[in-house]
Amino acid sequence: MLGSSIQIGGSNSVLVSGSGVDIFASGDLDDYFSFSVTSNRPLFSATGNYLVLGKDATTGHSLDADDVLFGEDIEVDGVLYADGNVIGGSAIILGTNEGGDGSAAPVGNIIRASDIVGGTTSNVAGADITISAGLGTGTGDAGTIIFQLPEIVGAGSTIQTRATVLTMDMVASTTDMSFIFTPNTTVSSSGTLTIASHTRSGTIAGGDVPITAVGDMTFTAGSIIAAGATDTNTLLFKAGGLAGTTFITLTSNATDVCTINENIAVDAGKTIDGVDISAHAADIDAHMTDLFQTVRTGEYFQPLPIYAKSTLALTADTIYAIPFFVARSMTIDRLAIDVAVAAAGGAIARLGIYADGTNLYPGALVVDAGTVAVDAVAVVAATISQALTKGWYWLVVVSDNTPTLDTHAPDWSPLGWNAASFSTSSVYTNWVKAAVTSGALADPFAAGATLTAGGYPAVLPRLLTLD
């Protein structure tokens, strides 16, 4: 049984007392070790200065007697709990095989907040994790957060280098943040990428990328929107998504072109080059009105101006294609022919519309209007509902018999004149192709048709709406 205390040795002494064991090394009575038990917990502590374990070292921080300095590496085979801050030197490295020669691949680790791995409490919020830069004072430059990734240097044993890929910095105030992507950067998302606001000074390159719900976009003086750096690059301005309507086309080539693809509306009082266009609307209309754009809805109309009418007996299994100019967007609801002399009982004719192809020759099929009976004298019509935009089209008729139809002779045709004669009967008016049945219309129009002069079979469209 010990008394109140026992001192062992001389200048290097061990003092054993009821409260613990004190070890005085090197004759220093102000700085010593203590072994004790407090609240059933073994305690090893230092008095006088901070405690150094392992290799002798001195601190670079303000440590006191309650602190511990490890002079060499520490390995923890378990969990290291840090109830306060962890303050590192030049780098905090997570993982194994740091500083190795490559014979064993380094193994990385994860930084994350603590998880709940079990329990019965529902809807527990997950822990947040904050990565923050250090505080400065006053107008000193704000701390930044820098992300670096290794760069591949080629095959072999050459050590890779690190490059900064993202720098996060505050700009001028706490309300403006700068994200600086150092190399070429691809931002991708398997879902929707939402950007509330964005200011940039470099270039954006990529494929077809719809940007929706961005609100107002402001460009500083000298900003450039470009499609490419070589000729023939085209920049399109669209509405309604990537498949929507193109309103403006800018093309770079030998002769730079700006194409306005749709109508231009100028509000009253607004000007173009200082001229109030709306104030001159009546004058402009008087000089620019296209008569072909003024058509009464609900009525049949002629594809081309005519100077004479006659009749023509169709050749069986022969298709006739008549040019038809659409001066503005419209919807057609009927195609009709006038049977002047009936064909045999049960005879039919098929009607339709083709788009223009190459050099005023019928191209793709727009609508097959179906058949009408031609075995009685009457005006017969096929019902359709076909929207057409501005441009050239072709009205067609083909019969399985030889009905006689009313014909029209135009006083002008885009197909030109027969070079052998410039009489009115020599103007080319339609394409004719034999050996075509009255079955479903071919798509595209059959090749090998012949230009024909004189009156053409009168196939008249009926206008439903001007669109």
C-alpha cells in the first residue's frame, strides 16, 4: 500500500502518488509526463508544454500543454473521429500508396458527410457538407476553390501532371460568382440543365442544343454570335424549337446573304432606317400587291390567266400535269374537272397535287385526291384538305378512259414556248406522260413526261382559307 507519494531516483525522477504517476525527465521539473485515471478513463498527459510523440519535432502553430504533436506519420486502423477542426499543411491526402513507385496502384477515397445506416426514425434529413475557401480581411482578394485533374501525358512511366479545370471565385462582391473552366469544357446532363443566369466572355461550341426558358439574354458591346469560321457556314434564327420555323438565315459564302424567311411586321410608329413604314402601308400595298394573293375563299380559281377555253378528249392511262402557282399560304378543299363528253359507264379519273421538282418538273407527291366518276356530263370534285405554302405546284388528272374535259389555254406559262413557232398555240402548258394507270399516284412523279402546247385539262382548286 502506497503512502501519499514516493519519489524514485534523483534529477530524473518518478513521483508516484495517489492521484497518478508523474515522470520528470532530464531534470526539468516544469515539463513532465503524467499517468492517471480520471472518471474511469486512463489518461496520459503533459504539464508545462505540449506533448510530443514519435520523432522529436517542434510545432508551427500555437500549441499549449493540452495539445499533442506527432513528429512522424500516424496510421489509424479504424475510424478517426475529429470533434473539432482538422487543419492541414500544404495538402491533405486521402487514400493508400501515396508516394509509391507505381508497382501498387494508388487507391482513392471519398469525402462525404456522415450517413444513417439503420434505425426506425422516418424522414430523417441527410447531413450537409460544405467546402469553403478561407476568409481574408477588407478588400483583400477573396479565397478561391480550385479543382484540379490529372492530364494524360502518353503511354509509359512518365508521371502525369495536374491541371486546374475549375476555379470558383467571388467577383467584386458577395453576389457575383465566377466559375472559370480552364480547358475546353463539355457540360452534359441526362435530364434538364437549368441555368438561371449566365455571363461569359469566351465561346460556346456544340451540336444542336435547345436552350429553353432562359428569360432575357443580354450581350455586352462587341459580342459576336457566329456559326463558324469558314465560308458556307449558316446561322439560323428559329422559333418553335429545333424543328420550328426559320425566320432569318445568315449565310457566309462568296456573296454574303441575309434571307428573311417569313413576313415582317412593323408596329405603327416604328421605323426602318428612319422611315415609318406603317405610315406608308397604303402606298406600299398599291405598288406591291400580288393579284394572285387576292382570291375569294369558298370559290374555284384558275391556276394561270387564260385567253381561251376549249375541250380535250383525254388519252386513257395518261397523266396530265398543269403548273399551279401559290402566291401565299392557303388551304385547298376541292379539286374539280368539268366533264363535257361522258366516257363509258364506270369510267373514273384520278386527281392530285405534286410539289415542284427540278427545273419546273413535277416532283414529290403532295396529295392523292382520289377518283371522280367521268361517265356523265357534270362538274365533279374530289374532297381534300391540303395546306400549301408559297411556290409552284402541279395539278394532275389521269383517267382509265377517254372522257372529254373542258380545257384552258393560258396567255402566259412558265414552261416557255415551242422554238419552232411563237404562235399562241405553241406555248407549252403542261407535262404529259403516257402509260400511267389511274391507280394510286406515284411518288415522285414519273420521269420521261413530254412538254405539250395548247389547252390543258382544266383542273381547278377551290380555296378554303388564306393562311
